[in-house]
Amino acid sequence: MGHATLTATNKPGDGLTRATGTRRRGLIAAVAGWVLAATWLQLVRGPGQRAYDVMWAEDSTFLNQAMRHGLWHNLTTPHAGYLQVVARLLAQPAAHLPLEWAAAWLAASAAIVVALISVLVWFASGRLLRSRWARGLVAALVPLLPQAGFEINAAVNDLHWYLAFAAFWVLLAAPRSVRGQAGAAAVCVLAALSDPLTALVLPAALVGVLRAPRKRIALIAPAAMLVALAVQGWVHLAWATDYRASTTDLTDLPVIYGLRVVLSALTGDHLLGPVYQSFGLLAVIFAVLVAAAGLAVLIRLATPTVRPVVAVSLVSSIAYLVVAVGLRGTADFLDREDFSLGGSRYTVVPLLLLWTAIIVLLDQLRTRTFAVGITAAFLAVQLLSDWAAPTVRSNGPSWRSGVRTAAEECKKPAGQHGSQATPLVAEEAPGAAAIPIVPGPDDVTVLVAPQPVPGQQPLFAVVIDCTDLR
């Protein structure tokens, strides 16, 4: 009877079910905690004005258009010649919030998306990496890459760089189920509809499909991505606008990769300028030789199944820098005397992919825990060194202060608001890089980062109808 009662009240598998439920709750709590921590770290990064109180340049363009047009119009309107679907989806709600919250909404939503991408990388990398330390490092680099602090941190306009890295991982570590491929396809489509350069990570699909046990299923995400890229191609051809910032010297591109990716990976951005200004191309050549020698040794020790993963990571890293900067123009990147971190947005994906190759190789070593730990410590020191370095938002202006000043101005009758600046980059039009929004009699202008040169029209600003502030 006692045994019968015990069997009735404690069915076989109850303990396993409870353990599974406990692990699931623990996993959910860990993911939520990481997302909150990673988001907060992005929002407080850098000195001076915080990202949540400073609106970045192109983000203000998305806000201007969200305040004037519907979601569908904005989703189908290119920015800089291509669609930016994710940025538009995040910017649209800002038009319906109190204006003082707009900068915080844009910064926080961008930071959350990056934190969620890091979670995706953690789970996807589990199909390729043996060590949790390696998985943790490649995931943590997404929101905490030292070189990301200067220019693209917590900006919706720059999410397409991170989305490309997310697409790389779901293509490389192809999910085995139809449901998993559907999720991967969604990531790839959003990435491709946010930047046509995402096509540069498509080679990862070759490795992913070859490694997949069910190759037809593994083709779902790449096929969906190709459709989205075709849409981007049609949009670009239909608008046919040239956004080249300068001419391109092809011989500069390898040197730019060596300087802004390889040398920066060794020094971090804080020391990159002083090292380059002191030693010039010698420092770049030394860094490339050291990196090449180290990679060659690690590749020789790697198993044959790992080498294609490393190859596609390195090829995509180089291609992302060469193609992106080649289309933009190579001017100013190699200026030694007046060295600047401007354009660092072009280095984020190449750096993430380079570190991916290195971490994958280190994960193959017998001493993987020690090797990955040393690498993590090296990057942590680099991050701490770069943490307090000025960013493009450090000097403001404060968004909340600007909105309050505008609200005071709007207390005056229409036509008596004084001279209001006209942002030169505020609207989009077919065949034009951008067109201004001229403030009307009852409009006010709120400036955004970067601070305009005194006496010149700002490139970016938000033009607000006073009825929204009264």
C-alpha cells in the first residue's frame, strides 16, 4: 500500500519535469539579467552627455520622418539609398511619445536590440563552439566591443551593422528544424532589409548548409535573405542616388584594414591614434604580420571541420571593410597627422568577424579555457581603457534641455519664435541624397549631435510643430 501511494502521488518523470522547469526559469532569468545589464552598459558608455539624452544625427532624420509620415511610407522610403526597416520600426513609436522621451527611446531601443543579438549569438554559437567561455566571449563582444563606443553605440541608424553579424551567425550555425530556420529567416530578412551590404555574409551559408544534416531545410534562411536582398537591389536602382563621400583609392583599402581593424584589435581605439602617429605604417605592418603569424599557427592546429568556419569569418571580415569603405570613399582614413576615429562604424563588423575567427580557433585548443580566458582579459583591459574616451555624443547637446527650451519658445505666438535653424539632412526625396525641412511660422528646431559649427546650418536637427509642445 505504501508503495502504491508513493507511485500515485509521485509519478515517474515528476522530478525530471521539475528540474527541467527550474533550469528553464533559471535560463530565462539569466537572459533577462544579461539583456538589462548589456543595455544599461551601452547607455552609460563614455564621458559627458549620456546616449539616452543625446539624439544622434541620422536618428533625428528618422524621427523627423516618423513625425510627418505613416509607418508604411517610412518603411518603403530609402535612407542613404537603401531601406532601413529595423531603424524605421523603432523610430516610428518615438513620434507618439512625449518629445522629451524621444532620445531615450531611440537609444534604449537600439541598445536592447544589440543586447538581444548578443543572446542570439550565444545560442547560435553553441552549435559550433565547445566551451561556454568561448560562447560567452563572442556574445559579450556584441554590445561591449571596445571600438563600438565612439560612433555607433546606442543608435538605431547603426543597428544594421549588428544585424549583419546576427545574420552571419544564423547562416553559419544553421538551425536544424523548420521552426528554427523560420526564425533564422526572419533575422536574415530584417538584416537584409536594413542594409544590402548584409549580402557580404552570405558565404557563411555555404558552410552552414554543408555542415547541416538536413541540407534542404538549411536553405530556407539563405533563400529568404536572397529575396530580401533583391528587394534592396530594386529599391537602390529605382532611387539611383550617389552617396559617395569621397573618391576611392583601391591601394588604400588593404592599409585601412590593417590600421583600423588589425592594429585596432591589438591596441583598442584609445591607443590607436598615438601608436599610428608615432610609428606610421611600420605599426600597421607589424600588427598584420603578428596577426597573420598567429592565425597561421592556430589554423594549422585546427581540425579540418573548423577551417572553413575560420576562412569564411576572415573573408567576410575583409570584404565588409573593403566593400563598405570602397563605396564610401577612402579619404581621411589614413590621415596620420590629423588622425580621427571618424568612420569607425565601418570597422565594427570586420572586428567582430575577426574576433570570431580567433575565438573559434582558440576553442579548438586543449588549453581552450586558459586561452579564451587570456583573450577575454585582454579585451576587458582594452574596453576599460576605451570606456572613458570621448564619443560623438559626449559634447551633447542635451535633448531634454533642447526640448524644454523649444517649449518655452512655443509659448510665443506663431511667427515670433525667432530664427530657427534649417537641418540640411532631414527628409528623403527620389534622386536626392537628402532635402532640408524649412521651419514654418509655428515650428521650432531642436539641435542634435554632432554639434553644428557656429554660424553654419546644422546637417541634422529635429523640426517640431509647436502644437506638439503646447
